[in-house]
Amino acid sequence: MSRQAYRAALVHMLDDPCRAPAAEACAYHTDGLLVVEDGHVAAFGAYEDLAPALPAGTPVEALSGRLITPGFVDAHTHYPQTDVIAAWGSQLLGWLNNHTFPAEQAFADRAHADEAAGFFLDQLLRNGATTALVFCTVHKTSVEALFDAALARNMRLIAGKVLMDRNAPPALCDTVETGRADTEALIRAWRGRGRLGYAVTPRFAVTSSEAQLAMAGEVAAAHPDVLVHTHMSENLDEVARVGELFPGHRDYLDVYQRFGLLTDRSVFAHCVHTSEDALRRMVGAGAAAAFCPSSNLLLGSGLFSLRQACACGVTVGLGTDVGAGSSFSLLHMMGEAYKVGQLRGEGLDPLHAFYLATLAGARALKLDDKVGNLAPGKEADFLVLDLAATPLLARRMAAAKTLADKLFVLSILADDRVVERAYLAGALAHARDGDLRR
């Protein structure tokens, strides 16, 4: 048995702070001890409580000035869009045509997909995301490249081949038949290997015919351990276009529901322009939403009401949505979510923001039995954050008196330099100094 202990400040979430008292929703130890055995958490708590019970000979690494947190969970992102991050342009539909679709055509080439997948996963880890739900492209090889790269890193990752048979360049269109064949082959080959999961992935209703959406629902129903991952109600022009393509439906969500894509395993990205009625129908089905504040701002899509979604009971995770999202950092997304709330007149407590980036994301992805916090028995995916990574951060942290203060400062001032280390199943996967031999 391999065993290692880490002494530092520790924090993780036990529940939604909007639904439970702060003392019950969050565990914080200014002098804590994390014990890892064989890739799983063996103990998490106060050093004075746990140290006396440590087995003799257990190595303890002291990490003064550091904060250990669970790895972040990115509830929605696109690895093929890495090279169009920070692309100037119009709103959603124009941005897809001008930037996304041209970039995605290159992923027919396996060598290109391999290089992009490796870079993408390294950027996730560099920024502290240890779990992600990821869009690939329409090409089967794009999924294989990403899964190979994730398997090599022992990373918990869910992804899927995009289904898209209309309203896109011919080079990016599949058919109902090829989409089904590729999706089912990928599920057979990859689902459950290492720490991988699969998501049936129609891009959005605009680019899939009724026949393809029906096929996607059939495949999802036939494989009850896979997710459904798509976009919904991101942009007003998109919503109007869906209304034109699917007349007679109650709303955008009803389109997905008709074809069997509203399930307890569905993750709908954005939901910016989603009514309270639709949100409650999502809750009834057990579906989740991914809040992507950075991309919503960059594309001018609108301001998601986290308050409304939470009041309806929707499980909401936080997504970077690279490349319309401008950063791989979930800490940065916490800050962007706060700004969206400010524009809506809705405050966002720092503990709630931290919950969105960790346990809430794991709940949205149906992985909270494995990751999302550092409860004993869970997989030891965790971060060591340097609270003095930059001179400004160190100076500001010196004045931060509470955990909420510190988390808020991180959400506004942190970048990838804060992530000193990232661990996957107890093994060092990223080190700021480049040393992965620990």
C-alpha cells in the first residue's frame, strides 16, 4: 500500500451552500491533514485530530502557505476550439461559421488531433481542472485522440463525437447512419476504460435533423451509463432558429425532450434564455445545466440567472467553454460568474462559486461518488494552491481574514501560477516547476 500525507490548509464542499448552513456545507481547516492511500482519500481533517492516528512511517509533507482543494470540474468545454480562443468576431452563429467550423475541419487528421488533445489536457491540469466534460468534433478520430491522451494521464474525463448532419460545412457533417455507427463503436471501445466516460453529443438542435436527434435519444436510452451533452438556449438568434426548424414545439427544451434527450444524465450547456417552466422540467427529469460566464460575455449571448436556476432546483456546474471562453481556469470562471451576477443584481457568495467549480460540477456529471470533494474513499484528485504565487496575490491575501475572502481574491486575481501542483488519483500530474517525479 502506498500512503502519503500532506499538511496544509484544506477546504472542500460537502453540500450546496445555498441549501445547507455554511458550517455543514463547507469543511475548512487552517491546519489540516490530507492522507492519500493507493490513489484514494484515506482521511481529511484537522492535523491535530488525524496526526496521532497516522500509521508509523507515513511520510508527511508540510506545505506551509498552501491551500489544498479538490481538483476542479469543468462541466462544459471544447478541445478542438483551443486554437480559436480569443478570436474576435460576431455572436454565436457567426462565430461558429467564421472560427469554429474552419478550426474543427483539421481534426480529420489524427496527428493534428493528437497534438491538440495533449496540449488541451495539459492546459486543463495547469489550471487545476482534473475532470472535464468535453466536446470533440464530428470526426471519430478526434475522440480517439482525446481518450488516448486522457488514458495516458489517468484523467477522469467524459467526451463524445459530435453529431451534426445539417446546417454546417459538408466536411463537418455526418449522417444518421454514420453518426450512430461511430457513436456506438466509440462507446464499446472506450466507455469504462481507465477513468473515461462517454457522452452522446449532438452539437445543438440547429445542426441535427429530427432523424438524427431521434437516433441520439435511442443510443442514449440503450446505454444508461452514458451522458447526453449538448447546447441549449445560448443566444437569442439561436433560439429563434430552433423555433423555425422545429415549429409547434413548446420551447427549445421540448425539442430535446421529444427525441428522448431530456434525461437524468443530460447536461445542457448555457441555458441563458431558459424559462422558469423549462428549468423546472429539467429538474423533474434530473438534468443539469453548465454555466459558462466567460463565453456568454465574449459572444454577447446574455446573462445567465444562477439565482433563478438554483431557486428552481437545477444542478448547475461551471464550464470554461473554451474557445469562446477566454480561459482554462475555473478560478477565473468563478470571478466571471460573480461579474455576471453583479450585472443581474444577483450576488454570488464565494463559497457558492467554489461549490460550482467542484462538487456541483461533479454532481452535474454524475461523478460525485468519485470526485468533487476530498471525502474519504473518493479518488484523490486534488490541487495544491500557492496563495502567494504573485506579489499582488500575496499582498492581498495578507489582508484576507476569512475563507470567503480568500476564495474571492483567488477568483479575481488568480491565474495558472496559483496551481503549484495537480494530482490525479494521488499521482502528481502537473507541477508548476515542471518536476513530475514526486
